[in-house]
Amino acid sequence: MPLLRIHLDSDRSTARRVLQLHQEGKGHHESREAAREQAWRQGRTPAGEPVFVGITNGRRNVQLLYDVEVYSDATP
């Protein structure tokens, strides 16, 4: 199944907290749900849990990065 890369706008403190939770083996429920909702808004059906892959290192705009496995759009 294809992966969809989701970019979620965030602030620096939230991004650091999400990264720290990930490093501790925990998840950030709110951002994971936001990634799933973004996949739906892009017209794709999530096939699994969003996977946190990191944060951008922007000076102004920091983003959380998630990969979401989605069902392919192939029709018979």
C-alpha cells in the first residue's frame, strides 16, 4: 500500500514535545489524529496508524511529519 507524507504545521514547543514523546516510545494522540484527518481531507483512506517520522527544521514554520499508509485508488 502506498504511503502518504503528511506535513502538519506546529509551533516549536509542541514539535519538541512530540519528538521527545516519540523518542521515549510514546505517541502524541492529537497530532496522530490530525495526520489521519489530513489524509481524509486529501481524498485518501487511511489503512493504518500514522507513523511519526520527524520534524522540519524551519526557522519560522515548523512542521510535524507523518507517514500514513493509505489504500490505493486502483479500481477494477
